[in-house]
Amino acid sequence: MEFGLFVQGYVPAARAKADPEAEHKALIEETEYVIQADKSGFKYAWASEHHFLEEYSHLSANDVFLGYLAHATDRIHLGSGIFNPLAPVNHPVKVAEKVAMLDHLSQGRFEFGSGRGAGSHEILGFMPGITDMNHTKEIWEETICEFPKMWLQDEYVGFQGKHWSLPPRKILPKPYGKAHPAMWYAAGSPSSYAMAGKKGLGVLGFSVQKVSDMEWVVESYKNAVKEAEPIGGFVNDNVMVTSTAICAETHEKAVEIAVGGGLNYLQSLLFRYHDTFPRPEGIPEWPELLPEYTAEIVELLIAEELMICGDPDEVFRQCKRWEQAGADQLSFGLPIGVSPEDTMTTIKLIGEHVIPKIDTDPVHRTTRFRDAAGG
């Protein structure tokens, strides 16, 4: 199993109220986390694209963010988690151009994750008046198959669809090196896993909450990907899942950090905006918040495998559970309510004590897939 980091530009109101530079500091801190993850042996870093989601995610221009990191890092693969390719949000040709440009700037380390937006607040900002959020699926389905053609055809044959069109044109630049960047889909519901597998796409599993949820959805994906008809130059047989992670020198210190991290607020914001995600039982409607975490709640979340938290040995065992459940990659959404110093400690301890015991292959899976496709 490989390891990654997920960043999103979280700027809670309490932080912004206390510090007029909170937004700036949050964004810069997250670049520093990725740079440290690169040094600590993580293989992937994923940056979100969200719009209008105050507090929850201020990382809207993730192409700019990733361009900076392409120069500031050496080995880690940099992924869009996501680029939104829906024509009302980003014209598909401009998305294809950004992907290829980042592929060059990163020397082939870019990963193309796509998706359909976070929920009604985001979607209705670009498509006012629609009443069915599943309308975005039709636009995505129409678009996603065109990207490999734009990259691999010397002159793209053009497209005439329901939602966008383009006459024949040369789409430049072409990707760097062989084939094209690995393609992923951000799965907001379990049914999306099999759909992605049939298309030969990797899955960015932001919707999986706990290990036991993983086992059956990964099985549906792995069954589907065996019969994939890939839309791109190769099958990206890959399931990435995210989990909160806090690692400290002792169990007691890790729990103390979790209690003070404001994690209930971040989780409440997630379901405020991601209103197209399945809502687990017990999650209140915004503006009602989940109760503040106590040591007892944190211990329960650890026991229920809903949070990775503890000393390095405990975190190793918790990560092994995800590997045993079938995850190909485990990415950590670092709790931004935690201090930068404690967050850096988590990254360094996992890099020193966990990753070398689980990810023993120096070659990225997606690099291997791409090289094979390129001959």
C-alpha cells in the first residue's frame, strides 16, 4: 500500500477571526506539509478544487498551487483532487492543457483526478437553476473520454456534444514522456467505484468513512476493473482512501492533540457542503454541530477505525488494517485545527516508522502502469 497526503485550504472562522493573515498562513502551511511529505517518503499529494466553500476549503486554484509544488518537490506525485472538467466550470480543453503543462513541470509526476463538484452550493454557483444534482454526471460522462484523445491525437478531431463543442484543433502541450498522466475519479458514493473500474480509472475514495466500509466497495471496484474498457491509454487499477491521521510520540499525546484539534467542526462543515454524499446516522444538519471531541470520543473513533491516531506502533497497526482491506493507497487528510508543529510531527513520524514497513516498493504504481502503456 502506498501513502499520500490530502490538502484543501481549511480556514475555520475562529482562526480567521483571531488572525487577519489566517487564509494566507493556511495555504502556505499546506505547501510546507507537502514538501515535508516528499522528504518523508510519501508517494502522493492531492490538492482539492473547491469554490465558494467558506471555511471548509479555500483552495480554489489548485493548478497554481500544484505548479508551485512541482518546482518545490523532487519525488512525490502531485494530483488534482480534483480538477472539475464540467464545461460550465472549466472548459475541458483548458483542463487538458493544464494537465499536460503540470505533467511537464513535474517531470511526469502529475496525477489527473476529476470529479463533479462538492455539492449543491458549489454546483449551483456555476449552474444556477438546476434541480437535480445528478445533472453533472451527464456532463462528466460526455467529457471524460475526450481527454486521452486531446493528449494523444496529433490534431484532436474535435467534439460536438450536448454541453460543449470544439472544432479540430491541436491541443498543446502534449503530455511529457510516455502515454499520459494516470486518470482518477473522485467517488462520492459507493456505486461510483464500479463505474470508475469499468472505465479503467483509479478511485479517489473520499466517501469511505471506516475500514469495514472499504472491504465491499473495493471488491466491487476490483471486480469491475478486471473487465475494464479503459478510456485512456492504460488501466489505473488503484483505490485511494482518505483518513484523518495524528501520530505523536505517545498515545496520550496523540489523543490530546486530537481533542484540541476542532475536528468536530471540520466534520460538520464537510456534511454542510457535501450534501450529495450519503449522510451517516448521527450527523446533524448545519448549523448544528457535532459535539466537541473529548478523549472518550477520540478513543471510540480509534476503536471504530474511524480515525488513525496514536503512537507510531499504533498508527502502523491501524494503517495495516487499511492495507488488509484492499486499499492501494492511504492518504491522510491532516486536521488543520492541529498546530503546524504537531502536523509536521505526524508527517515525520509516519515517514520514519510506518511507510518503510508497508510501502517497500520504490516505484509508484501509476508510474509502472504508464511506462507499460508507453512501451
